[in-house]
Amino acid sequence: MKIARYFDVVVTSVEHGHRKPHPKIFQDTLTQLQISAAQAIYIGDNYVDDYVGATTNGIRWILIDPKQSYATTVHDRVDALADIFHAIGDRNTR
């Protein structure tokens, strides 16, 4: 997708050694970024791995949900990756 330039750190479970939602992968990523959970926003497309992992570690979370599977149960969700910047802006004004 050619978006790597927008990220300071990319962590994969294969390289890290822990799969989401294991807390260590989230904690170590925050350490690498030198930020707190309150300063982070996690964006993912898997409710269990991404939502549980992020929220358990106190990280704000946005679900990419193109099928609208969680449209009635998850407030912070978008239909497409392109909608992320709008969602982040909305979240930061609350």
C-alpha cells in the first residue's frame, strides 16, 4: 500500500515473537516509540486481536470494518483505511 513512510515503527508478530493480543507486543511497541498508551492510537481490522490487545493496554483503538460487522457495537470504527484521518480528527475533538 506504500504507506510505510507514515510510520515511525512497524512491528510484526513474526519479528517480535508474540502474537496479538499478547500485551508484550503492544508494550514493546510503545517503548520503541517512546510514548505512553494515552498518546497512541491503534488501527486494526480484527476485533479480537486488535481491539482486545489495544484496549487491554489502554491504547485508543479504531476498527477498519468494511463489512460493517461492528457498526452497531463499536463506536470508533471506519469503513475504509482512507477514513482514518477523519476518525482521528473526530476522536481528538471529543
